[in-house]
Amino acid sequence: MDEQILLKHLHKHFSYTCFRTGQLEIIQSVLEKQDTLAILPTGTGKSICYQLPALIQKGTTIIVSPLISLMLDQVKELKAKQIKNVVAITSFMNHHERKEVFSNISSYKMIFISPELLQHSFVIQKLTGLPISLFVIDEAHCISQWGHAFRPDYLRLEQVIQALQNPPILALSATAPPNVQEDIESALKRNHMKRFIYPMDRPNIGLFIKKLQVESEKNEALLQITSQYDVPTLIYFSSRKQAEEIATFLAETLTNRRIAFYHGEMEQSDRITVQQQFMNNQMDIICCTSAFGMGINKSNIRLVIHYHFPGQLESYIQEFGRAGRDGKQSISVVLHMPSDDILPRYFVEQELPSKEVIAEVVHYLQTSELQFLQKEIVDVLRETWTINEVQWRFLLYQLEIHGMIRGNRIIQMKDVHHVSDSIIQFQSNRLHEQHKNIEMSQKWLEEEGCLRDKLYSNYQDTYTEVNNLCCSNCHQGLADWNLEGVYKRNTASQSWKKNLQQLLKIEG
Amino acid sequence: MFTTIILTCSKQLKDERTDQAIYHILQGKKSIQTIQDIYLYQLDHYYKILPTLDQNLYKRTIQELVDHQLMETSQSYANSYTISHKGIETLQNRTLPPLLSYVNGKKYSMYTNTFEKRLFLFIQVLSNKQSQHNSYVPIVDQYDIMNDIKQLFRKFQKNSHSLANELYDELTTILETIENQYADLFISRLSGFQHYGKSIQQIAREIKQTEVDTLLIIQSITHYILKQIEQNKQQFPLLDALKMQDHLLQITVSANKTKTLVEQGIPLEQISSMRNLKMNTIYDHIVEIALHDDSFALHNFIDDETMTTILRTAHALDTYQLKELKEALGKDYSYFQIRLALARGGAVSG
Ligand SMILES: [Zn+2]
């Protein structure tokens, strides 16, 4: 479709007057019904790449997304833009709501759905009747076993797509190095996807590592940086508890600053409150876990601090990339101490069942007289071997691809040892890979050369060179950081009547 | 505040109920036992004032009170605690903020949540309309609430400017009659054009109170507002329109069916066989209806004299335990009659 016409559509639906990098090419590819793989850095407007085609084309667009909160946010944002015929189908809907949605299923232009729900034949059956114009896989790197956020359910999407009579695919990701791109294509059994890969380096963000010895030094450094730079700030933690504790600590010390915490365990309404307050400059500092940020559209974040470094460089790139969306100079600061690899190593171990558990569960299922794997049985299994949710999804998927579970039927196998050996092999490969990722992160944190150079050379051939505030190995400190353009904060307290007048826009 | 309320409840319950009964009252369990308890022990003001109360937090708080010797092991129940002598003495020296005296759970808890949501959404919509802005994330995403607000705008048929002025007048008229700090707190929760109100946690941190105490303050403010609206509907037409009853019915669906049949004059035995329910279930329904609906006539089930005798006995023995009362009253009085008498008698005094 012609650029001018597309621009008209863009303006009509989203009131933007121009496309951002990559959007036009990707949208054109999608409208030509090509299977498309697009790697766009965070914050460059990935969602427009399917939202605009969804509104232009006849039929329904299905969007698979890994996080329910992310889907709900997207639907809310679209509705706020007066695009109402969109829905997120989640496992949190009650029976009544779901029934209502499914009885009007053909009225929606966009259906957001989690990969888990797409495993239900009932759901597939409801979707097969629809004319599907596009099947979108958001955060497509989740499909790769080597990606930093592997989701077994994503691997089954290929079957789903087949069941839906192979609509055109758009796979989107912000971070997918070449090996992950290969994985995405092969898992989807699409060999000739049209690829659009855009460089992910962010020249306006300086990369600074602060090396410390013990945790108390981290708190001091954190306090020093945040009190010196009064700018919209995100602080990332791996632990929910610490995010809360440090938020309290900072709030007690920096009394003139508005500070909140944010993590996935909070109630949805509280999460929205904090998010929206941050967006509207009513909050200055958010102490958060990786749950924060996806789908956040705040352009003036100036400082992203990593109190804990994530287990992979890809996550780090995605997280600090939330700074400086407006192109203004911003800074990433990593607080690093030698023992920092303990947390990510622990989380990696938590993600997979141990070899012993795998062997024992396989053995148990084969020797017990059980024929069906009902929910109650699963609960007992999980209790007996203390298998958490993520571990169980891994195990179940492995048992299925090895033919030991079909539907919820337990199939007796001839060679049980082969099954458990093969799963254990897979588990140890994956564990190995994850630990390698952690080692890579640790190695980068200890680099002595240019951090920018070392970071991006893993993913792309070139990057934009930066003269000012490149990284902590090229430059000493943050003295050159120009804080121009930082928002003006209005914290003057006024009477409740004045506040109410302001809210209702009336003269007192 | 929270601990004072727990101690007050425990004192009123006189160790005739387990400490779990207090949890059920505060959290607002919809069971006949709990509803009866609040009237019998004059705790109806505290019914459902903390609908989101966490069981673990409650247990922890009880344990703290035990650690401070304000509560002690119950004489009547295993694994339960009741107020100690020291607790009763302490309670005499404790006072709740005057605002808390406006809390009236039995009366207002069915409106509170929905009223707040409607009011907050109404203000957010109004504020954005006033700024000619229609792209924002609504603070409430429940379909029924959004629908209520849509209909209200239709009903009033006024431009947003005059609605905003009227709402301002109504709200300030009420808020001017409470302490400044509470008016401040209430207004800080509101959202509008490019502005999002504070969450409970944020307010708690600001006023240096626990979350549960903050919730109690917030409930009291809202109950106060609801009371003012109720006393002077003509003066607060907008707020009154926002205060419709909760969509959730108070009486269970099943009890409601029984009620309809009873009101058509069908005898209980026949209802029991018609609906294929045990007689005891039908009795439960009648007691449930009696508790919720003061206008529901009981004379077909219990005469005035029987009622008076039962209530007098309960008073004389200073107990509301069914088993004790039944033993005292003898075989001429059924459990059903005793429960009915207590339900209505409690409701009258409470
Ligand atoms: Zn450098």
C-alpha cells in the first residue's frame, strides 16, 4: 500500500503524522501477506506494526503475548484511543465474561490471548471460524530455547497456526540475536520469513558501571546518585522484597522525592496507579522488578539503575533502553559487586526441575496404575516433589513431546529410561546455556575496554560511536551530564479545595 | 485503631465465640451465624468494614495482642483467644478518633465500594471532559460501573461545566464539616485529567499509619459522606444518584426464591418439597431473610409472646448461645424459633 495512504490511516487512528524507523516497511510487508520477522529496539513503536494493519485489513488479528498485564495494558490503551473492538482473553476472566466474549467473537478486530489459553481445543474451535488476517507473536524470542525468556507454550504455536489454516505471521521482538532469529523461523516452520532487523544501540544512553564490594556500599551509591540527580528514575531489582525495602529506605531519606515500588505481585489497580502516576510525572523514582516497563510509554526517563543485574545481557539491553525515548541524554548505571551472580544463578536453578525430580516423576508415572493426569494428580505430584509452576510447565511440555502424555492420558512407554535421559539431557543443556549467559554478563561487567563496543558486538556489526558519556571505561564519572530538559516538578502543597477545583477545572 | 477494634469485638463477644468470629465480622462474611452475631453482640457497626482483610495479617495481629498480654487463651474454645483483664483495662484508656464513630458497616458496607468507584470514575470522566480530553486510562474497568456512569451522564443532561460546579458544591459542603486532614486525604485519592490519585499504600506511608488503619479511616470518611447524603437527599442530588445499592444482592439467590414463595402464602413444608430442599435449609433461609429485611413479617412462624419469652431468657442468662438457650427454654421452643427471635430481637436493639 502506498505510503501516503498509510500515513492517512496512521493519522486517522492514532493521530501520528509520521512513521518511526522500520514501521512503514514492516507494515507494508504485513499487508502484502508475507510472513515477517521484525526486530525493533524497545520503545520504537512495535505495536503500531500490527495495530495499523489490523484496523486496515478485513478480518481479525490475533496477538499472542506472554504477559497478561501487558495484554490488558494494550487493550486499555487502544480503548483510550477510541478503538473499542479489541479484547484480551485471559485465564482470569470468569465464566460469564468468557462466554460473552466468545459469543461475540467475530465482532473484534484484535484479540489478545495468552499462549496457555491457545492450548485449549475449545478456544481453537472458537477461533477457527474467524477470517484471520494476521497472527502476531509478540516477544517472539520466547519461542527460542536459547532466548532469555523461553516459554514452552510458545513452541506449540506452530500447531495452533496450522489449526487456524496458516494465516500470515508477524513475529516481533526487541532482542533476538541471529541464533534466536534462526530458532524463531525453525520453530514456526517458516523458512523464508521476511526479516527486518534494526540496530538496537542507543547512542543517547551512557553506560556506567559502579564497582562495589558489599551490599551496604550499593545502598550508599544508590543514595548518592539519586540524591544528586533529580530526574525520572527506574531502579531494577531481581527481588520483589528488596524493591519494596529500598523504596521505603529511599522514601525515608529523600523526603522531597516521590518514590514507589512496582512488581508483578501487586494488585492490578495498584500497578496501574503507579504506572500512570509515573507517566504523568507525579512519581519520580520507581523501584521495580522486570515486570515494570513492558508497554510503558514514558519518554523522559533519564536514569535507569540496576541494583541487581539480570541473568542475560538481552534483558539488560531491554531494561536500560526504557531511558531517553525522547532522544535526550540519559544514563544507565549498574551497581555491581563480585557476588552478584548468586541471585541470577539461583533463579535459573528455580526455573527447571532437578535431574532427580525428572527421573522420579517419569518413573512414577510409568509404574503407577494411573491412566489420566487430572488436576488433583498434578497437585499431588507437585506437592510431593515441590515442583513450582514454571518447572511444571517445562516438565509437562517435555512429557508431551516425548509421547508420554497425550491430552491428559498417560501413555505407557517401552523405553522409559530413554524418556527421562532425553529430558534430563535437555534440562542440562538449557541449564548450561543459562549459566553461560550469566557468565557472559559477568564478563561484560568486568570488561576493561569500551563497554558499548563489547555489548553490541554480540548482536550487530556496527553501532553509532559516542564521544560524550559513552561508558564508564571511556569517561570518568557523570560530570558532563547535561540535565537540560528535565521536567519541572510541582510539589507545592495546596488546600484540598484548590486541588478539587483544579481537578474539576472550575474557578474557586 | 485496628487492635482497638479487635479488642472491642472480643470484649463484646464475651468468649462466647472464637476469635475467628471477629475476623468474619470485620471481613463481612455472608453467613447467618455472622449476621446474627453482629446484632446479638452489638457489633453491627463493624460488619464488613475491612472486606479485604487478610487472614494472615489478622492472625499476626491476634498473636501480637497475646504477646502483649492484652488477649489470653480462651476458656471456652481450643486454639482461640479472648480479651484479658489487662486488655479490658487498656481498652478503657483507649479512644478511637471521633471520625471512627461514623463507621456503620451493617448499614453502609453494601454501598461503600460501589459508591467510591462510581464517584471516582465520575470525577475522572468529568475532569477529562472539562479538559476536552478523551484519551486516558480509566481507573475502573468494571463494565457495570462504567455503564452506570454512562447512564448518569445521560440522565443529568447537563454540560460538564455545570455538573463540575454542582459536584464541587456538594462535595465541599460535606467535606467542610470534617477535619481538614481527612478532607485532604479524601481528595488526594481522586484522579482526573493527567492526574492519578494516590493508592492506599501511598496514603498510609504519607500519614504514617498502617495500611489497615488507613483503610479504617477511609471507610469512616466514606460512611460519613454516605450518612450526610442520606440525611439530606435534596441537598446532594448528584452524590445521591451515585449512591445506588451494590449490584450484589444481599440475600442469597436461593433464600430470595424462598422469600418469594413465602410471600405468596405457601407453607414452609410445601416449599421444602417443591424446591427439593431440607426443612432445615428452608429455616436457614427464613432466618437469613429476617436478618436482612426488617419488613419481612414473622408472625406466621413465631408469635409475639414466644418471641418476648425467648429474648427475656437470653437477657436474663446473659447468653446468646443457641444450645444454652434451648436447654433453658425446654422442648416447647424450637431452635428455629430461638434463632428467629434472636435475629429480629437483635435487629431491633441494634
Ligand atoms: Zn565506551
